[in-house]
Amino acid sequence: MLGPSTGAAQSARPSLQDSFRLGSGGGVLCRAQNNSADKAIAGMFDRAWTIVCRDAARPIGQLYGFRDGALARLAAARSEQVTCGAESSGTIEGLGTVGVTECTLAAANVGYRIYRYNDGKITWFAQGLAGYDSALQLGLRTVVADRIVPGEIAVATTGVADPAAFARVQAGTLDPAQTLAEGYRRNNSGDYAEAAEFFDTLQQRLAAEDAVVEAKDSASREERLNEYLVNRALQRSNLGEFAEADALFKQADRIATLDPVQTRLRRNFEALHLINQRKLDDAKAVLARPVVATGEIVQANNGTIELGEQIAAEINSGLRTGPGLGATQSTSLTPEERAAILDAQALHLDGTILRLGGKPTEGRAQLERGLAQANAIRDGRVTSIARLRSQIMAEIALSHEDQGNYSQAEAVLRDALTLLSTSYPETQAMNGARARMAAFLARRGKRDEALALYRDVVKSATDNREAATGLANQLAPYFALLADLAPSRPELVEDMFLASQTLVRPGVADTQAILARELRDSGNESSRLFRQSITLSRDIERGRMELARLQRVESPDASVRQLIAARQTEVAALAAQQAATQAQLSAFPQYRALSTDAMTLAELRAALRPGEGYYKLVVVGRQVYAIYADADGATGFRVPISATTLEAKVAGLRDTISIEEGGQRVTYPFDVKLAHSLYTDLFAPVENRLVNAQHLIFEPDGAMLQLPANLLVADAAGVDTYLRRAADPEADAFDFRGIEWLGRKHAVSTAVSARNFRDARQTPASRASRQYLGFGQNNPIPGAVLQASAARGPGGPGGLDCTWPLSEWNKPIAASELRTAASQIGGGSADIVTGSAFTDTAIQARGDLADFRILHFATHGLVTAPRPECPARPALLTSFGDQGSDGLLSFREIYDLKLDADLVILSACDTAGQASRAATREAGLTTGGGSALDGLVRAFIGAGGRSVVASHWPAPDDFDATERLIAGLFQSSATDSVAEAMRKAEVRLMDEAATSHPYYWAGFAIVGDGAQQLLVTR
């Protein structure tokens, strides 16, 4: 239950309230909540409150009032949690002299403080994390005075002995049970990338036996390891990383367990993994595998298992149930009940397989059995069962539709939507039901009804700052409708643009989840606000659910109406606090790099300058759509090729640019005819408007993430001339002079999202005093295979060798292009770091990175995993340093750097090469063959970079092409933008026969705002 409204709490005596706010506003948002169940309470006159702050995942302290002093009782209650010294004296404003005891948490090197004050009748205590001292003091003063004492709460981290440990306590990462619950919540919400991060954390902690209560119990430890492994495996499968998932499932299979819950988890999750791969027969065989009977269950030591959201049997639904740290329930299920829910899920999966296999009647029978079993668990009163019931009902509806019983299908879908609207209002679970209903209506030709429902889905997602990635298949008919209607109803382009922003690619979600964890667990102001935002989102969702339950009461009396009014006021106040928190967060680049906040088409057009056009590509299912905006307006349309054809054309072009054969990099004559065909597919509908765009901002999706748009061929005449000339056996097939490349007349830059582009444009220019800092030419290291990227993240599944071979460090990039760039800038404003000084640890330790406008890394980027079964984590290769160095600057470490750079150049990364599927996920590419471009770009933007120049393939050394390109970039006039300077440098290479092949000039992509000035005179 939520407490009364803020206004009521402020005007009433705190002693009479269930909860009350601490302080008078501003700073950290903290409340004291009545806790009559506290173990330290011994009598009816004792009082206890828990202090909860929105920037911390767990309570940060407690307040007590005892008639008898209760020193021994209170000390005993906290004895296992803290180690304390002797009490001393201190003073608190308004109270005078108080007792002060300094302690340390037993689980971490984090300060803990206890205040004691006696007013002559009652002994009052405030105890909690020392970093929240202002909250402890305000809380103590408030309960003693029994009124809201004015003041502002601030988190003091400067005096914390171990800031990292303090941040982990704030984030709740020391609590395995909480981490497990959050992992399940993310999983059931469709946040597979975020869930993977939680389960990775749990497995790492378990491996080190760090803060795991059951570590001494080998059987319990193995069961936990099984649960973490199968969950990690399912997350990777949901993200399309099937080889990595296979390896994790194999590791879990080696764990012997007779626990009925664990065997069912393994069975269901393996079946889901196979369904993801459309291996329906194999999935059905797994579901038929025998499991331990529930009658053999042995109760866990604590007797029950917390339900929370983890029990919901919609593991693979792709439906998000709420933002951030989702709501939980106090209800606990016995292992028997949990096993029963997993059996209901198995029936759901089996029925789905039968339906997909063309057996709707048999499938519906299994689904109805599953629905009945779910309803039988506590008579269907467990909240999470509502989502399970909705999922099964949706499948039942599809079985009716398969058999042409459309009226029955629609009725069941509407019942499922009603069920969720009363249990989970305005959540992604409800949006999933809306999208399924809208897709059905679209298939039945009810366009207007479908459009209205789809708009509700997009509005809810954007209002809640949520992605709708898990709903991509259900949203596909929406895009088809909009594309069909847009020519006659151009206002629908706005709907298409908004909807496109809710579709976050799985790889982007993976990158964002990793960086969000990095932000959440750090100890700065942005992380505090980020945690506060997460908690507010959770509380808003809880408030809406409670409000929906109250509004379902038939014939409500005055007390119910009063509660409804109080909840409405509470939710409105929480929403206002959330809006203020988000506004504060937007000032931090680390948050902007993660934000998926949508913007309107009008806002995008307002950000564009004269002579600019923005082209956004959107892949939905297997269809491709495009949106083009400029000063004259906007248009949206369906691209006349499928995603499959787009992939084939891009792969064909990539194979004629740069391909590795027999360990050697090989280039073939570029397929200009194919390049013109792809240009026509993408740009023909807006070609007349593109003529006026001197600067084209291109937001790629799908396979176009692998290919720079500037090498597409805009005119057929040059192609015909080249083909006639190339037909002569004596002709130079590598001479492409005369081709009308898109990048010849248009300066082209790349955007990872419209929001990112606008943020980069609106961010003030760097205030750095120096121009240029270059890094490169790592030291080769002799020896055996060296542990690299896998050393920081989770180890290879099943003990796989996830190390990088020495050969990666034995081919350093020469520093010549760095020297060329530095010489062009000249003076004392440029510096170069190479050899033994160029290490990952040295870069992280530098305190002057923010003093340089331009950072340049001429080094290899390891964007793939060493093998497909290993996790891929993009990084830049460096020399090996002292202890703690692994010779890689990972994208997590990049994200934590403190930069103030207008431009970051990455000139030796194969950021769009034919990498493993895992590497393409890091880039946000869903169909293989991509890169870590998005991950590295977001990391540098989060660190404080405005724009990033990254290479799509290893920079060529032939004809000094890369050096000439970089030199040309810095030889531009003082008024040239980054994109225009790059265009001019590229044209010089285009116009020379030896370097006219796109391999030599087209590889660099400018990500961010290409219109910013390159060189600035201080």
C-alpha cells in the first residue's frame, strides 16, 4: 500500500502516519515508513520506522523510540550486520548532545552510524549508512519533535572509505535474493539483456562464494548455479545468441539435481530456447522429458520462495511488465506451488507448439489445461497469474483464428486485455495485449480500430519511457498500415516516427543494459538520480496497480472513494517527482547515452538546419521502412525490398570492399551496379528532396549498420560508363573515377538515434584547452595466449577458452597517422601516447583527458568474441600495463572515462566487418555480420564525447590512403564542419585512380553531429 499524499503527510503528526517524508524538499527523496514488525520492538509503546530513499535499492536505516532504552536488544538485532566501536558524544542541531557510535557493515567496507538521544521519557535511535547522515539526523529530529523538520538530504560520498562498496550497497547488489528477483523481473518483462546482467552478477558472486548465505551447503549452491545458468542461457537465446546459449545449457546439464523446481526450470527454458530457433519437434521432446514429482519436494530452509514477478509463466513473451525495478509481491509460494506454475507454463508451451505445427484443436486442449491449472493455484488470486492467464488466452484466441472462428478469437483477446487492464494498467504487459488485439483487428480489415489501439501502445510506451522491442512482431501490421495510408494521410508519418523510436534493437538493449548497470552501481550524482528514477518508476507502477484494484470495487463507499482520491494524488506526485528527476538526469552524458526517450517529428525537424535532411531506416519483422525529414516536411514509406534482400545486397557489396581470405585482407572490384540498385531501393522515393541536402544524416537499421551510405551510387550513367570500360581486358577494373557516389555531393553523417543526434547538437561545445590527444602503436608482448576481454566480464560458458591469442597484440598499428594529425594541428596543442605508455590502466588513470577536444585511437578494435560460444564485449586493444591491466580498454571502462571531447576518432576498428552474431548484437544489429559500432559509440558519448568517427573496416595502408584521409580531414578550412571536411578529404581520394575504390575512402563514419566545427582556435 502506498502512503497518504505528500500534502497530508506534511500537515499531520508523523507519529500518526504510516509513512512520512523526511525534510522539506530538494536533494534526495527519503521517507520513513512505519515498521511494527521490527524484531527490536518488544512492547506496545515501542516504535520503529524504516528509512527508504529513492536513490537506494534497499532501506538505508531505521528510527526507533523505546520506553526502556532497549540498548541490548537493539545491539543484538544488528550484531550480525555491523561491527561497532565504543559510543562517543556529538551534537545535532535542535537536539543538542547525542550519543554517536561508528560502525562498519559486515558485508562491505562501508560506514554505518548510530545516534542515540533521550528526551527524559523515550530513548530515540537513528541508525543507518553513514553516507546518509543527513537523513539519519533529519529522521531523528522529526520523530523527537513529532513534526516535519525542514531540511535537505544529501548523500555524502567524499568521506566514504570505499566509494565502490558504498555504491554497491546503494544499488542493492550485495543481496543475492534481491538480485535474483530483479533478474527474473527483467526476464519476465522482456528485458532480456538487463536480465542477463543480473544473472551474470549472481554467477560471478557464486563462483567467488561472495555474500552467498548457502555457500557452505553444496547441494543448495549447485541448485543456485543451475538456476543462474539456465537463466543466463535463456537470456542469450532471447537475444539470438544461440551458440552461447547452447554452451550454458550444457554446463547446467552437468549439474545433478533432483529438485522439482530446478528440473522444471531447466526443462521449460531449454524448450523455450528451441522454440526461439523454430525447432518445434525438439522443443516438444524436451517438454516430454520426465521431471521429479512434486511429492518428493523437500522444503527449503526458509520454507518458502518469494513469488515476486519471477513466477509469471510468460518467460518468453517479450512483454515488459513495468519500468526499472519492477513491483514485487509480499506473497510467498511453496516449492509445490512454484512447480505447479512451471507445469502450467509447460502446457502453455506445448499447446503453442501444437498450434504452430498446424494442430489448433490439439493445441487449444493443452492451452485450456494450462489455463485451468494456473487458475487453480490459490484460485487465481496470485497477481502474477493474471499475466500467465492472459498469455494462454492469447494463444487460445490464435487457435480459434487459425480455424476461422474470428468472433470467438476476438472475444477471447478482449477478455485477455480486460484482465490485464485491471491488474497491470499502463504496463508493457497491457501493451502486449493491446498490440495483439490491434494486430488481429488489422488482419480482419478493421483499420481505424487497429490504429487507435496501436496509438495507445506507442503513447503508453513513450509516456513510460519504455521500449517496445518485444512487441516488434505485433507492431509490424501497424507499420504496414501507416505506410499504406501515409500517401493520402501525411499526418500519419508522425505516428510512424514515434512508433519507430520504441523499437530498440536487441543488441542496443544489451549495450544499454551493461552500461546502465555500470551507471547504477557507480557513486556519483548521476547514478544517484538514475537509481531514484528507477525507484520512482517502480512506485508509479505500484500506485497504478493499487488504484486499478480500488476502482474495481463495486458500489464503493466513502472510505473507498477517499482511498481512490489519495492514490490518485500520490501517483500524480510521484509522476511529478519522476519528471523532475528525468530533467536533472538529462544534463549527464552518461544518462543521455542510455536514454530511449522519444521525440516528435516536429522536434527533429526543428533540430535540422537549412540544407540538411534526416533519413531514418526501420526494419520491422522482415519488412523495411524509411522516414525522411527536412525543412520542407516529412514522408514515410515502405522500402521496396525485404530485410532478407537488403542483407543479401549489403553482403554482396561488403564482399567487394574488404574480405578476409586465407588470413589475408582481399579487395575485389566494387560492384557499382549493385550499389546503384541499393541506392534506388532506399532513396528513389525522396531523390528529388535529397538534391537540396548538402548534409545527410543517416540513421541505419538492419544490414545497413554494416555499410556506409556514402558509397552508394546515385547515378546510372557513371555505372554504364564504368561497365563499358571494364569490359576491356586491358582496363583497370579498380579505377572508379567518374562514379557519382552519394558521398561526392553530400556530406554524410550517421546517427544511432534521433534523440542522440539532437542531444549531440544541443550539447555545448567542448571547453578543453588543448586540441588533440592520440593513442596507438601498442607494444607487442611475447608469450602464450593471454587472457583478454573475458577476464573482465563473465567467463566463458562451461569453462570454454575465451582468451584472445597473442597474435592480436603482435600487429600494432603504426603511429604515422597520429603524427600526421598532430603535425597538421601543430603547436603545443597536440600530444601522442604510444608504446609502453599506451595501456588501458594508464588511460583510466589520466586526469587530463577532459583537456583535449579531439581524441584519436589508432589501434585494433576487438569487436567479435574469440569464439561464438563466448560473450562479446567490444574493446580497444592497448599495450599491457602493470597489475590489473589486460591490454584492453573495454567499453565499460570507456563509459567511465571523464571526457570533454568534441570528436573521438577510432581509425583501426573493423566496426562493421563480418563478425560473429555476438559481436553484431553489441552493435545493435539483429541479423548477423555487424559490429560493436553502437556499443563503442554509446560508451564514448556517455564518457563525454559529442561525436565519434569510426571505421567500418580496417583502415588501409596502401597508397598511404588512411594517412592522406586523416591529413585531409585536418587540412580543412577553419569554417568546415567535420562532415564537410571528411567529404572533401574523401573526394581527393575518389579523384585518383589508385584510391578511387571505396575501400580507400569510404570506411569512416561520423556518428553524432557532423555539422559541428572540426577545428577551433582558442
